[in-house]
Amino acid sequence: MGKRTASAEFLVPDAVYGSELASKFINCLMLDGKKSTAMRIFYGAMDQIKKRMGDVNPIDVFHQAVENVKPTVEVRSKRVGGANYQVPMQVGKKRQQSLAIRWIIGASRGKSGRPMFLRLADELMAAYRREGEAVTKRENTIKMADANRAFSHFAW
């Protein structure tokens, strides 16, 4: 394992579920340093999932939803001889998680007219069922990488 720097992250698991992923998600959900608001939104969404899905543990739904949104490949721009190519690349574990979290939060924020915790609960349940905006984004990313497979020899 590499040497840790001052910027290395040490995540404390969240208080309710003891999940580091939930803690990371709350931090990404946070705007303007308002962590208590982000926590209220996240736990409100978890309560909604528990209420609507009944017998299923909400943290399991959350973990599975993030897992279902993680992309395996993505396209990156590479400049070769004056032309830009979309080159398909494998996605590392850490980036998979970051993208999944970002897409779920983005899809939730993209909708309007309802409280954020309800939108987040809807998106998490949709992702759990392999539906919803975040999963669609994942599938589009994979399709784009597949379509540009001809340029994979430019991968670095």
C-alpha cells in the first residue's frame, strides 16, 4: 500500500447504519457545508424506502442501488494528430463509486416539485430495480464506449 499524504481521506462510518458508503454519499450530497441538512435528506430517504418497500433493509437497497449504477467502462477524449477521439477506458473501483454517487444525486436534483428526500428515495429505489435516470446514464455511457471500440487502440 502506498504512502498516505495529508489529503488522504479517513471516512468515519455513518452513525445510523455504520456504512462508509453512506457517509461518503452524505458528504457528496452536502451543499455549502450543511452536513446536518444532507444527513436529514439521506435518512429521510432511507425512512421512505423502509416505508415503501417494507421487509427490505433500506441500507441494502442503497448499497445495491449504487452497485447497479456503477459503470464498468467510460469514454475519455484523447487528442491524436489534431483529431479528438472518444477512447473507451476501463473505470477503476474508486471512480466507479464516485460516478455512481454523482449520477444518483444529479438525477435526484434534476427533478423538481417535491422535497429532496422523496426524490432521492425514488431514484434509489429505481436504481435498485435497475431503472431510473442514473441507470440510464450508466447504460448510455457503456453504449458510447461500445460504439467507440474502434478507437480503443489509442488507450493510454
